[in-house]
Amino acid sequence: MKATKAQVKKMTLGELAARVPFATKLFQKHHLDFCCRGNQPLGEACKRKGVEAGLVLDELHGLM
């Protein structure tokens, strides 16, 4: 079953990097640190970096 966008937004960067093929490339594109800061939820990471979470969610959801 595919996770909803709300569920994905709450998942950590590390968890998404491990579960979703090519998520790491997407995170690199948006300068989201999935390694050292991999324990933070996607929504929080986007907010900290000033990245539009909706855009990242749409792209990430497309990879799932």
C-alpha cells in the first residue's frame, strides 16, 4: 500500500532514503541532509531549509 502524502511528510529523511529508490538524489537536489540529519521528519527538514514541502512531497510521491 502506498503511503499518503501526510504520512510521508511525517517520515524521517533517513527512513525515506532507505525505503524509496532515488529519494537520496531528490534530497540532494533540494539540499536536504538525509545522513547527519536523517532523524528529522521530511516536513521539518523542508521548513528548516526553506524548501516548499509540497513540491518535495509531489516529487517523492512520484518515486514511490
